[in-house]
Amino acid sequence: MGNTDTKLNFRKAIVQLTSKSQPIDASDDAFWEQFWCEHNTPVQDVFALVPANEIRKVRDVMPTNLATLCYKATERMVRAVDNSCRTQGEQQTVLNCVRLLTRILPYVFEDVQWKDFFWSSLPSGSEKEETGSVPLAQSLLNAICDLLFCPDFTVIGYRKSGPEKAEELNSIDSCEYIWEAGVGFAQSPPRNGNMDSRRTELLKLLLTCFSETMYRPPTASDEPNRWIVHFTSADNRHALPLFTSLLNTVCAYDPVGIGVPYNHLLFTDTLEPLVEVCLQILIVTLDHDITSNGPAQSSAYIHDDSTIADNLFINYLSRIHRDDDFQFILKGVTRLLNNPLVQSYLPNSTKRLHCHQELLVFFWKICDYNKKFLYFVLKSSDVLDILVPILYHLNDSRADQSRVGLMHIGVFILLLLSGERNFGVRLNKPYTATVPMDIPVFTGTHADLLITVFHKIIATGHQRLQPLFDCLLTILVNVSPYLKTLSMVASIKLLHLLEAFSTPWFLYSAPSNHHLVFFLLEIFNNIIQYQFDGNSNLVYTIIRKRQVFHALANLPTDAAGIARCLSNRKGGSGAGTPSGGRTGGSSQGSGSRSLAGHDDAADYQQRKAALTATGTGSGSVAGDESEEDRIVTRTAGRLTLRDTDSASEREEDARIGDEDARSDIVEESMEGSRPAQEAEPGTLKATLLDTPNLAQITERESAHPSDLASPSTPDVPVVPEKATASDEEEPEANGTKKSTGTDSSPSKTPSPLRRSVAQRGSLRVTPAPVHGAQVKQWQPTPEWVQSWRSKLPLQTIMRLLQVLVPQVEKICIDKGLTDESEILKFLQHGTLVGLLPVPHPILIRKYQANGGTTAWFRTYMWGVIYLRNVDPAVWYDTEVKLFEIQRV
């Protein structure tokens, strides 16, 4: 700990920087040395002794002094490298320089006039005149990288026999000093807590250098970041050992260790801060746009050798290919991702990590740059070890406005995985609950878990999750052809969503609401056509809820009918709506908000109201009740999704023997789970870019040669399909294997982005307007309704009902059945071979790399890094421009 005198001298020196009337001479070594020599000032003290207002004052009033301070601190680090940083005094000086620069740099980046300061040459009067042409930034980066492999400072020295035998730091082979065994390195060096801490401090400075991106507006965020370009280029002779050290340190970390309870409370873990900063450096350096040599072009999103060769980190990551290396990375990521889920009988006895957001971004980047790794993950059931923690975080974060970004990254990863057939197949593995989640108890597979969590998000999530609904349903569409057996709980959840989203007033309330119904119908069609045999629960639920499909087939398309549907809603026919009778894009919302904001809010209210109205009953009143009560009404603890059925429908159902059947099941949450919590008031959150439109982030792969526009997404601008011939057999359709052909339109043109800067300076990435400029009051027309109603893919389901309903009714009457298990048994042994329409081709919407998600990830990633670095709070209270920091 620095004693009082040295702290006082340090503080006086800081004050002198602003108080002197003349700039302090750069050659006045006695003055400048006060900042880093002869004292050990911990980083927390440096941040306290160098307040933000004084750094800004020096920058604005005495810029020469600030420039000299940065230059002198860098020069001191370079000199330490030249001396191989052997003595304890030299090492302490380096740490003091690192702490001071970490404190100052964000305020240099804050001011646009200082943008090129670090990229200008050193003053020519310096001792190192021969390197006058090297920019200050490169000198600093090279010194940090050298110091990260400095024997006896940050790595264990091997050659120890007198000072003359010590290696020169400038010529050391850093590949011999990689920090951890793993990819490309076999030995695991002994751990040393002091070295861990020094590496952490050096990497924090590195991250601070890279954070210049935070101080650019979103519109300029894809300009190359020169710090990262140099660090990941061949000019950095340590690029390979650094990449390997960072990767192996993260993937080898085991926070639980030998599993002694409470060990994390007894010993300081110097490794956790190191792992976190390694992870943050990795995800930042793997940002493709920022490290390309020019502004991002749409073609640059195809990660080929030419676009990633310049960034050695991306290059190395994309070239990993050994199964052992893939296993090491996957095991490391799943171990850390599952850490928050680890339960023990002793509360708080195991260490809990908080870097899951960075881990998910890292997993996304590996899958994006290394397709072999993605296929390796999907090759076995290991992918489920990624799926379960993602679903846990999605479910846990759904009510928390400060974790919207986490919800997005989780959904984006699942969208990426769902584009691969193997993912759908793996979901059939039985799920045994190991972690309590606030969802209904069920017995079934990982597919049931996926559907149940998605239903919970759509039904009880907050308003800002609404742009994700299309993505959630797309994931379910992608996996649906492969789901062998859905549980009754999951079947009811799917039908509940359809029942909610197919109410006429909801369909007519906004121009894109009907897309949700198309997605849901596509899910049902895929399962009926390709997995009919094992899905008697779903077939049974469809038969019970057949009125929903009949109502869809008979939607009113005349102007009077449309008006009647909307006026019924306005009149409050759905007793339990939180929207207060608001309809469509109606202008009854808060007129003072921006148009986009109002549309989102109104759209959210319609969806929420639809989900509530399907369970309308006596107890359902707007707004304040618990979130479960908002979706469904409960009668004596029983879940009822059927209260809206008419008396005649109930009688009809009774004939099938299910008057009191399973959709009135008792819904209990898992034991030990707690409801999703809202953010604590005052929680800080970083703003995000708008969610890219589904049509921009997916491309449709179809085996149907004449499929020019998918029936599932009418009126949505789509990316033309890519020609793909599947080399695997598709699932059986009505007992026949389906061969795949190629698409007739192989051309692939990226959808252009329309970018407009909103008031708060955030970048809105939106598709070109679909229905012209949307005015506040949107009015459905008969032509518009007819345009999509005629395309509703109802034929398969109607045929199923036509065949099975009479059979089920007959068996009930003949045998006097009242027990649904008998009906399920009958359906299990039934077959529709030869009775259904010709099977439709399977249509997969695959994620495609695009500018929208790249920009979104960059903003999200830096927002996470800003908020997670609190000790010291490197960027707190600086004027970042990439996002805004708000309080919940």
C-alpha cells in the first residue's frame, strides 16, 4: 500500500499539471518520475487520486502536459522492455505506468481533437530518434505485448544461472511461454497469483486502448479500430502466443476446482479476473468489421480467407481443426456456462461466475468463423450443454429490462443452431431437470423444454422482447420436422399461442401480426407430415382445439366484418386486456412518444392482450396481477385455457370424453425455482441497436423448385434462396423418404439496410418500409386480408380433422369412453398414410452473416464490457457515444 507521503507527492504532481502557467518541460525528469517511481500506488488509489474533472482540465487547458504525460509513461514502459524488466523497482514502475495510462486513456478518446494523438510520431528530440517514425500507439502496444511474456514478471522464467544468462526480452521466443496448456501447447506452467494479477492489469490497459470504439457514434462504429488492427496483425510478433494464451486460459479455467465448499471465500482467486479480461480481449479482437481495412461492405460478411487474413486472431480461430482442440474449447465453454446453474445443498458454497454474456458472444464468434467447430458441437448431445444454460438465462432474464441484450444473444445463438438438422434431432433426448426453472413441471425431451421456455417468454416477457417473437417462432419452425414426441404440456403451449395470435382483432390490428400465425401453422404442418406417429399428444390437442382452425378458415374478409372484429375489441369484449381497449397501430396510445416507439408499444399491447384474452374470465383484470395470472386464469389452482369456448363446443368436446381433460392441468413450477425478477430500480443498462429484421438475418433453404415466395412470410421482403442440395435424407413424410432438389434461384443478394439515426443517437437498422410510410392509424382493408388469408396453409390440418374427428367421436360413443388416455392410445396407433396432401418440402431459415447483427453485436459487447468493469470503473462517467448508459 502506498504510504501517505508518496500519495501526497503523487497528488501534488497531478495538481501541478493544471496549476502551472507554462507547460512543464518534457526533459524535467525529476517532475515526471514522481508519477511512477519509488512508490506502489494500487490501481484503486490511482483512480481516486486522479479525478475525472482534473484529467479533462489538463486536456482542455494544458494539452501539452497531458501529451507529455502519455508519451513519458509509454517511453518508460519501452525502456523497461529494453532492460528486460528484471528488477523489482523496474517492475513496480511498469505497473504504475500501466495504472496511470488505464486511468487517462478514456479521457483522451473522449475528445475528437485527440483522435490522432497516439498515431503521430514520437517527438524527434527523444533519445530514440531512430524510431521516430513509429506511432506512440504502436510503441505502447508492442511494450504491453512484450511485457505479457516477461520472465519473472508475467511468466515463470526457465533459464536461471546468473544475470548474464538471462534472455533479452526483445528477442525472447514467447511461444515457449504460453500461459496455459490446451490448443497448440501441451505444458501447464505452475500457477502464480502475483503473475496472474500483473497479466490482468496489462490486459486491462490493452482493453482500454481498444475501447476507442466506444467513443464513436454507431454510424462510424465500423471504421477500423487502429489499435486492434495493429494488435491482430503480423506486425505484432506475439500474436500467436497471445491468442493461444488467451484462449487456453479461458477454456482451462475450472472455478469449482477440487470442489471444497466455500473455498472461494477462504482464498482470493486471482484467476477469475484474468479469465474475464482474457475473454473480453478475445471477443473484441474477433470483431471482423473493426479490423478490416476499409468500411464494411456487404460482401465482407462472407468470412473467406481474403477478408480475414489480415486479422490473425480470426485467422487462427478459423483454422483450428483437431477434434481434441474442439473438445477442449467446447468443454471449457460449457463448464463456465453451466457454472451459474450448479446447485449444491450448501447455499453459496460454490463460486458463481458472471461472465456468461461474454461467453455467449465468444461461442457465437467461434461458430461464425469456424464452421467445423459448429458441426463438431452438433455431432453429439454436447450441444444440449449449451442449450440448457441458454434457456435458463432466457427464462430468468425475461422480466428484466437491463438484460434485453442477453435475451437477444441467446435467441441469436439458438437461431444459428436451429439452421442445422442435427440440432433438431438432438432435441429428442429426454430432459431430466437438474436446475430449478420457473416453468411448468413436465416429463419429456429438450424440445419440450425449448417450447415451454419460449411460451413463457412470449406470454410473460416485457415489451422490449417483442422484436424477438418472429425469431423464437422461426427456431421452432426450423426444428419442428425432427421432433418425434411432444409432451402434453408443450402441445398445449403451442396451441395456446395459436389461439392467442389468431383472434381476428389481433390479426387485423397491425400489418405483420398474421406472420406469427403462419409460423405456428408451419410448425403444426411439419410435425403432422413428418412426425405424425409419435405426436399423439399434439394431434389430440389439435382435435380438441379444432374450433381455432375452423375460425381461421372463416376469417371475415369484408369491410363490415373487419370493422366488427375491431370494434368488438374496442368495446372491451376481452375482459382481461392490459391494453385498455387499444387496438392495432391505433392513435390512442401516448401521442407524445416517437412514432416508432409508439408503434412498438401498441404492437406489444396487442400481443399481450391477445395472450391474456384467450384465458379471459372473472379474475383477469389489467395490469397489476402476477405474470402467470396475466396469461391465463386459474380456477381452484387449475390452469384453464378454454374459458372462451362456447357451451356448444364444450358439449362437443364432452363427446370426445375430455370435458375435464388435460388442458385443465394443474400447472406447478419446478420445485426450488423462483419467478423471473424485474431489474432493481437504478440498475445501469446500456442501450442497444434495434433488432435486425428477420428477413435480413436469415436465408431460406428450400427443396421446392417453384417456391418463389414462401407461404409462411407473405409481404415480407426476403433474401433470395441459396441453392443448396442437402446431402442427408429428410425425415419420413407419411412413410416415404423425400429427396431434395436444388432451388431455381441461386443468386444471393444481401438485403440493403436502411439506416436512420434516432434522436438518442442510436443506429436503427430496419428493413425498407413494407406498406409505405406507416401512419399512426393503420387500417386493414379487405384486399389486404384476402392477400394473406388465401395463403394460410390449413389444408393438412383440415384434412387431419376431417379424417380423425369422426373416428374419435365414433369410438367414444361406441365404447362410452370418458378417459382421454384411451383416445391417446387410439391416436398412437392411427395412421394418415395416403390420406394427407402431398408433403410440403421442409423449409429451413438459416442465419446469414449481415451488417445488422455485426453492428448489433459490437454495441452489445462493448456495453457489457463497460458495465462489467467496475473495479476499477475504467469507463464510468466518460462520454461514450456508441451507446447510452441509462438507469432502469
